[in-house]
Amino acid sequence: MYSGLNPQAGTLTAQQAAHLLKRTMFGAKKVDLDYFTGMSVSQAVDELLNVPATLPAPPLKNYDNSNIEAGDPDLTVAQGTTWVNNVSKGVASNGARGKSFKCWWLGQMINQDRSVREKMTLFWHNHWSTEINMIERPTFAYGNNQLLRGSALGNFKKMVKDVTLDKAMLRYLNGYLNSKTAPDENYARELQELFTLGKENTPNYTEDDVKAAARLLTGYKIDMDTEIVSFKAEDHDQTNKTFSSFYNGTVIAGRSGATAGDAEIDDLINMIFSKTTQVSEFIVKKIYRWFVYYTIEPDTLTNVIKPLAQLLVSSNWELKPVLSALLKSEHFFDPLSQGCLIKGPVDMIVTMAREFNLVFPDATDYVNQYNMWDYLQTQSMEMQQDIGDPPNVAGWPAYYQIPMFYETWINHDTMPRREKLIDQLIVNGYMRNNLTLKIDPVEFTRQFADRRDPNLLINEVLDVLYRVPISDTQKGTIKTQILLSGQADDNYWTSAWDIYEQNPGNMTAYNTVAMRLQTLYKYLMNLAEYQLA
């Protein structure tokens, strides 16, 4: 792959629009494809990077009080209202809140607007990993999620400061236990190793740098009764902190008083970010692997990664210019960059829900709405991607584990689960409380202009569902065996569709086309090509 960051010329074809949308959003709905096709690349990317200024409404109490302990403050939260501003220590209530949060988050992805914000929120959750199971307070997880969503395309350096003092991170990596008498190195280590510098620099920071940073970060506490973060000057190490030659022997002066912690953290972040090449290339590589491809070839390093890293630094660590340059580039639209990623479980499930326009209960029936979101979130968890609870501080292995990367999503356990979910949603649907979540193959087909012509219909469907081409021979076989039920005449499908459209209330006519379309979409989704993005 030898293309670089020169802007991609021309307007978006349907295939290019699908590539752009499937990488920056969860799936490419037909209505969104139609909207972006024909736009200039610059116009389309600018719109996708124009994230909303407002954050979504918070998750609701979708659960009842049947298992909540007596005296738990959660009992005062009315069903259908939000729990995020109410402190609760109860095991049962926080378990229910954690599930509520995960359902709500999946709902945000399904109902996303035409922007990169939700894809970036998941990116940052993988980068700044925290686990609800360990922090134990879903209120912290929600606050962290809103921080990441609100900072999705903001300033990376500012984000480092914000996450450092975030309740979820303070709890997760023991920052709230870090004191001058017992320094805790967890966050100090991951701040450098996983969040800003990486492991691959030569030379690199040292163990003594980790210890010095840990001493610097002492004094922050969380009052678990009020869930308020405060700085306790008496628990802060006020001595000078000396760093290694990697940091040019920097000495960060110890401070005392109420502002000591904040001032020293600023010095620490400034020192880390003085390693401009290391920090910028580290985060740009992660962004590249998220949006383009996991293997970074030498020419890609030279022609894409290094220029983007320089742009990040010259933009004063603002992320939006970097995303803009990458997504508008010839490199991003290079044919070799397309259809080369395996969908993660969240991407696969949310994409399917969005592209097939799955109908969920609306907000007035929030209990059943959350139930359906819960079903899909649970499926993702069983496929090894549990939002809110990544496996460890490094995130999901698919985004960092050399050399497998995204290939780790597919194994003897997860692939049958993907196929089972597809089959259930297209055949019988998921039933709960007398409601059914199911793909409607006829309604999905009605959005295509060429639905009467079996050849053109298959092409239009593949433009939405697939990112890699299949042969004309394979298309012909699919058409004949499925849409034509083994017949040789294309009119066999056209006639069946016309009869249905002229008599939409005729169940025999409906079932004739519905069964063929159900078989068609089930077949297409069970091919390996469907798993690629």
C-alpha cells in the first residue's frame, strides 16, 4: 500500500460511501448511503466529524425494586427516571444499574446520529479501559462514558488530565488509595505504558520514573458516601520528583497546599508530552489501527503515521485535524484499505441492527426497550466483547495483540454464536414479554429501487451488507437457487414481487416473497464476507 495523505479526489461512489460509513459509524444504512453518495469527500468527512455539542439523556431505572435491599437509596429513584445522580452502595442495585448502563450505551450506538462520535467513544473506552466489575459503581462508569463521549474529538492532552482525575479511573487503578506512605504505581505505570508513550520506545521510561510519577499522583481520594473526588494535601508526597535521562533528568518540584496535586499533574503531563514524537506516534498508530488496518507497513509509517503525528503536535494535540486528514486521504480510500477488518462483536451486532432497521420499542415503553438492548448486549458479551467490562486495563486483545489483532474475534466459540444470532433474528426473532425483535426481510427490501429485478436487487443488497465483492457466477447461483427457487426465468421473482406489492394484505403473496428473502439474507449473512468491514 503506497498511497499517502493526499486528499482523495472526486465525489463519493456508493462503495466509497459504504467504506467511510462502516469505518466511522456502526454500519451503513441505506438511507445514510443515499445521503452521502455523491458528496465530495471533504464535505462528507466534515459532516461526520461535526459531532453534536450536547450529550445524550442518561440511562433510566428500567428495573424494579424486588431485589433492592431495604434502606438502599436506590429505592427513592422512581422507575423511568435516571439513577445517575443518586449514590447507591447496594450490591443488587449497582448490579442492576450496571446492566442498565450497558443497555443504554448499546442503544446510543444503535440510535447514533450521522457522526463519528459513538465509534470514537468505543475507541476511547478501549484506550482508557475501566471495568464496572472492579470499580463497582455504575455512576462512575456513566461519568467516565460521558467524559469520553464529550472529548471524542477534543484535545488529547486535556483528555489525559481529565481521565487522570476521573472517578472511574481513580477507582479502577487505585489512584484513590495512592498516598505518600504507600505509593501505588498502577496508574503511574499505565499512564506511560498504555495511555501515552507505549512500550516500544528506545530508550524508554524506567521503573524509577514509574515510582516518581506514583509519588507525584498521591493525595486524591474518593468519598464513597458522596462519590466526590477531593485532594488531601496531607496525603500528598511534597518532595521533589526526579525523572530519568529519558525525560532529560527533569525534576518536578514538590508542592504543598490545596493546589499541589493539580500543579504537579500539569508538570507531569507537560513532561510526558515533551516526548512529542513518542506520544504523537503512539496515539496516531492506535487511531490508524481502529479506522484503517492493524498492520502498519514501513511505507505507511513514513507516508501516513509520521505526518499525522506531526500534524497532531502542530495542532496543539487537537484530534479533529488528524481524523480529518486521515479520513479524507487517498490512503484511507485505497482499495487495499477496504474490506480488510473483521467486525468486532459490537460492530457486527449494532451494524446488523442498524442496517436491517430493527424496530425496537420506543422510549414510552422503556422497560421493553432496555430488554431488547440487553439481549443484544448480552450476545456481544458472549462473543467476548462486553462493553463496560473489557478484559483488562489494556482493552480487548483484538486491538493490540500482535500478530492476530482483529482475527482474535473469530474462533471456534464466537463464530457459531455469530451465526446463531443471525439465524435467530432472521428466522424466528427474539421474543420477550410478548414482543419480538426480528429482521423484516420484506420491509428491508422495499427500500431498494430495483427490488423487482433479481439481478439488480442482489447488487443493491450487497452494496449495503458487504465490503468485498463476490463473483458474478456466485451472484447468479444465489439468484437462481434462492430468489428464483431453482427456475431459470428472472420473471419468476419479478412476478412474485409484483403480486405482493399489488396485494400487500394477501398473506400468501407476502409469504412467497418473505420466505425467499429470508433465505437470501440468512445465506448472505452466514458467508464469511459478511464479517468484514
